[in-house]
Amino acid sequence: MSASRTTRRIVATALATGAVLSAVALPASANDNDRYRDRDRDRHHGQSRVSISDVQADSPGRDNRSNRSLNAEWVEITNNGRRSVDLDGWTLRDEDGNRYRFDDVRLAGRSTVRIHTGYGRDTRTDLYQDRRNHIWDNWSDTATLRDDRGRTVDTESWGRGRNHH
């Protein structure tokens, strides 16, 4: 066998091997790109990491408008993501239009903050609406969380006509 014929066979084998490897690698890299594109879409446009995780609309005991009774009525907001979320300008509303606006609040990753109806000193885990009357209807209401652009992030309903997220 001549040297040029041997060289041609080696080159042909190398090209064929490269074509097979490219065909196998191409679908895998396309899937990786889809996975990254999906992750980025979810991070920016898809499901929110922040949600209404719990509501205590009916303050235990008698609803007597005492600060203790008002603060036993609350809504919890949870950040299910790893990164913190700036809640500045976000709102929490009831069906009657009562609104609480988050000011200068950053919710750490994988953490929860409880928004009480009455008076108190805001902390990392508890915020206060500083109201003198109960907000959440014991029997039927909807809590709506909106971001700083007014887009609904999550809702939680209870009682008649409940419409859970």
C-alpha cells in the first residue's frame, strides 16, 4: 500500500469519526441551551419566586381592635428563591381595596416575612401596617400581592367564592 493511499484512509477515518461525534454532541448542546434559556425565562418572566405562603385572617379570640388582636391577623410572604428580592413598591391588598405598600424591604432568599395589621416595630421577619381596624374578612376575602409595576404576583382566597392560585 502506498503512503498516499494510507494517508487518504487515515484522513477519511478521522473525518468520519468527527462527523459521528458532532452528530452525537449537537443534540446534547441544543438541550443544554434550551435548559439555560428556560431557566433565564423563568427567572425574568416566568413563575415568581415570591408568594403568599400563609394567611391568618381570623385573629384568635375576640376581634376587639386591640393591638394584640390586630397583630394576630397577618399574611406571610415567602421568597422561595435563593437570591434576595427587593419588595420596594410592592403592594398587598384585600378585596375592599385596603392596601399595604412595602417600603425599603428586601426579602432574603428562602425566607418569610409576616405582615401584621396592627402597630409595631418593623423587623426582618415582621412588618406592621399600623392600622386601627381589622383588614382581612374572617369569612371570605382575597389577598393580592403585586410587584412594583402593578403585576399580580400571587393571590390567596378563602371562604365563599375562593379562587386559590
